[in-house]
Amino acid sequence: MDDSSGSTIHTAYDSKIEGNVIITRVDAAINWMRKNSMWPMPMGLACCAIEMMATACSRFDLSRFGMEVMRFSPRQADVLIVSGTVTYKMALAVKRIWDQMPEPKWCIAMGACASSGGMYRSYAVLQGIDQLIPVDVYISGCPPRPEALIQGLMKVQEKIEKEHSTSDQKAAMADHIQ
């Protein structure tokens, strides 16, 4: 396009909005927000809980991943970290907390005891929290190091990144309406 003086005017370029426009998919934007603002609900039941607490200390700095806000109210959390031995007496409390968490939610089984009952093969110990609630990430070790928990949380972030959030919401709305 030329003006009366003969110079070219570039109408497609506007320096006022350059750098302020992002084009993306809605799924990608929602998943980016979810994965960078995870609020863990710590369920410390045994020695693994000490390692989980150490993860929030400055040496390991969980806050650089956007997960430092440990919530002790299930209604404010979206990631349940089950760390330690789950007895049948405690299993109902874990299930109740899981049920109170809002959707979408994820679960991490931290340590051998939470994953498979560990060394306790007795009538009182649940042989894996996955018998009660769905588990997204298993962290091995007895007890696992804080770095392992950080890696497990990063695995949950990778899982969130690949989800189809809008189609899940449409399906949930269709189920709710019927």
C-alpha cells in the first residue's frame, strides 16, 4: 500500500502490540496454568514424610517448579502425595481426603510402603494405595530422596501437559446435564 508521498505503509505490523500477542490452543493454555500451579496435599504417614518435608526446604527448593504451596485442606489441593505406610485404619481417612479434593486431581505414591506395602506383609497394612485410589506416579525407595519426589512431581507435570482439558470438561458437562 502506498500513500501520496510514494512511501510504503506496512499495515500488518503494529509496534504497539508486538510481543503482547500469543497464539495457542485453549488446551495448551489451561494445561500450562495447571502444571505450573500445582498445590500438593501432603499425606505423611511414616518415615517418607520426613523426606517429603525436606523437599520444601531451601536446599531442594520445590518453589522453583511452582509447587511450594503445600495445602493441608483437601479442597485447596490438586495433588495428593501419599508418603508412608498406609494401614487399613488410616485408609478410610486417605480415601475421604481424596474424595474431598476437587477435579482435576492427581496422586503420587511415595515410597515402597505407599506403592506396595513395603516390608510389611501383615493383615493391618494396605498393600499399595492403588487398591483404594488411582495413582498417577509411583516413587520408589525406602525412603525416597527429596530429588525423587521432585522428579515425581515433574512427571505429574508432564502428564498434565499432555491432557485434553477442554474435551474432558465437555464430557463432564454432558454427564452432569444427563
